[in-house]
Amino acid sequence: PYYVRINQNLYLEASLHSSDPSLELFLDTCVASPTRQNFTTRSYTLIKNGCVKDPTYSSYYSPYRHTVRFKFNAFQFVRSNPEVYLQCELVVCRAFDYSSRCHQGCVQRSKRDASS
């Protein structure tokens, strides 16, 4: 566990451990939950499909393509135990494949029409 106070900045870094220098890492989705078993019912989305959802979220420059760095303000779920669990989905791409998910950035998913 990592202990922080409410509203304190929480800095994170994720790295891909690979000997292939042509790989790159992209943070696609990060969701917080008050329990480690359920990230859907009572959850809070920090970033989804590469789109920032939390106003305290910031990404930071990394000199390495295989490392992502970001921060957000620590928070607590209301009427819950003080623990917050974080689950992030990262994508690994070829560094210079400009059609890859890593180079698409924020992807707004359109809703489907369910009328027919």
C-alpha cells in the first residue's frame, strides 16, 4: 500500500520491461474503486479510451517511449473504507506505427442507435 492524504498529488509511473527499443507504451484507461474485486459498480474513471476524465489528472514527459508518467489528486470514496484501488489498462505498440492505438490519443466512442 501507498499512504497519502486526501488531495495530495499521487505520482505514478508504468514501464514496459523489454529489450526491444521500438516498443512504446500508451495509457488507455485508469479506473479507481473502493474494492479490489469490482471496478465497475462503484468506480471512478480517471482516464478512459485515452481521454482524461478527472480534472486533477496530468501526464508527464518521459524521455523513454516505454514509460508513462502521470499524477492525480488522492481521494476517498464517500461512506467507504479509506482504501482506493487503481486499475489501469496500457497498450503496447510499435513506436513509429502512426496508425496504432498509441498514436490515436483520445478516442471518443460514438453511441450506437438502438432504435431498430
